[in-house]
Amino acid sequence: MLIIALFNHVQDCFLKYQTRKQLNNISVLQQKDVGLHTNALNEEIAKANCIVLIKELVFDVPFFHNRKRY
């Protein structure tokens, strides 16, 4: 189960990365259709780099966020 959850996490991170890279190529009309303002769009495009991808892969693992801290 843990391996499947980790595989899904890696897959989600790469999907976010690819989607953010594709946001750089959409037109103004498509931006309006998606509902992103210029500031939000620029923030998401700025996240489309390898450093953010690695941070999401390592630090946003769902298993570690669900642990109870005593």
C-alpha cells in the first residue's frame, strides 16, 4: 500500500510539473477560460522548475503529513 501511495505521489508531482510548464504556452483567451489572473499564472509558471519538483517529491509526501505528533 505504501509503495502504491508513493508511486501516486511521484506521478502527481510530475503531472503538476508538466502542467505548469504548459501554462507558459497558453493564450490570453485560454487564461481567461482557465480563470487564472496574471499574477497567479506567473506564480505557477515560476514553480515549473526542477528545484520545486524535487521539493514536492521529497517534502510533500502524503504519508509523512498524516502522522500524528505526540
